[in-house]
Amino acid sequence: GKTQHPMYEYFLKK
Amino acid sequence: MFEARLIQGSVLKKMIDAIKDIVTDINLDCSSTGISVQAMDSGHVCLVLIELGSDGFEPYRCDRNITLGLGLKALSVVVRCANNDDSITIKAQEGTDNINFVFESPNGEKTSQFEIKLMDIDSEHLGIPDTEYDSVVKMPSHEFQRICRDMSQLGDSIVVACTKDGIQFSASGDMGSGKINLRQSSLVDKEEDQINIELNDPVHLTFALRYLNYFTKATPLSPTVTLSLKAESPLCVTYPIGDFGSMKFFLAPKIDD
């Protein structure tokens, strides 16, 4: 199956 | 003092309609260059970014950078009281905990004033890197909306594949499967009906249709939408707002366990 990863894993917290 | 008047108030109504199913509260970050909003859904799966340049407002005044926290429910209730051809002025004084909205009819005969309490919203800002996308596809926004709606009848996920032959959307589920192919248009009367595909590298990604269907609520904002795709990176769905701003939605791809 496929899972959805949260945005945090792509865009860094400022 | 912050004051911004949007001549076409309906734009604000459309913006709120586009995001109210995804986020509950927003911070309006106001500076001398304009207004920006960054918000994520509660699951932190998708991110909304609104950017409005000060040149879209007349007048626009922002003496000092100010962050205005608003609940979308209240904002939605208030903005719905404006007529589509009203202008909308947003006003906030420094040091107060209210934001004011003034609606004016085009002939100036009717003015309405509303006030909403500001909220202290603790939001995390993410840095969105400049990205060189593998493929950038511009298409009519109603076409993208239709594809997402149709594909969600078949399954929860949509596979988006860009090759030199065009862009393919596909979905499958218990009932069966479907594929929709779009090719770059050659001769089209209206520019907004054009499908334009820029391809640097072929790309193949899977996304949750639930979110894409939320994003397409922004369709009334613009006749065109741009999909920017890159392998293993979030999809960026961009709706231009007039010639002074944009609403962008970012969605991380689904990846194999």
C-alpha cells in the first residue's frame, strides 16, 4: 500500500 | 494602522470558500508589500499559501508588519453578508483585538460594517524552497476539477503521469479503473482553454483525491490552474488571483510503504 507523509518531511520549519 | 480595500469583494468570498474546508483558522501576515497566508490542514498533509500584492488593493496602507489571526467560520459568516459587486475594506488598528470589515455598494448608497474578534493563532511557518519542477502543466481549472471529481468515483488516489505524450490521470478501485489523457493543445481560440505542458523529466506520482477535491474549490477564482510536479516532492496546484496574487496548495505524494 501507499502512505501519505506530512508536509514536515518536505518543507522545513522556519 | 492597517487598511486594505479590495474593489472586487467577491474575490475575498471565493478565497474563503476555497479554503474553509481545509483549515479552520488563518493568520493574515500583512506587510508593506501585501498580505500572505500560510496554513496547514489539521493532519499537516497539505499546505495552503495565499499571496496578495499590495497593488491589488486601493488604497493599501500597512504602517508596520502585523499578523491578524482569524477564525474562518466567523470570517465566512461576515463575508457572506457582502454582495458580489461590493468593495471590501479590511481595517485593523494597532493594539486592538478586533478587525473591521466595511462593504460598499458600487454606487456608494449602501455601506455595511462588521467587526470580528482577532484570535491568537499559534501556527508553524514552513519554508517552501524554490523548486525546479520536472513538469509544469497549465490547464483550464474546470477541466482539472472535472477530472478530480470523476476519478474520485473510482478510487481514493489518483496517479498523475507526465510524459512527452502528455499528462495522464488514472484511478482504480473495486469497481474498475479509468484513465484520462490530455495532450498539449495546438490551436485554441481562448488562451484560458489551452493545455500547456512543460516537461523537463517524465514524472509519475500518486495523490489522495480527497485533498485535490478540496483544492478544486478554488476553481471560481481563476479560469486556469497550474500543476507543478516533481518526483518525490509535493505537488503544487496554483490558482492565479487576478494579476496581483495567487492561491497555492501543496500536497505530499503518497509513497510506497
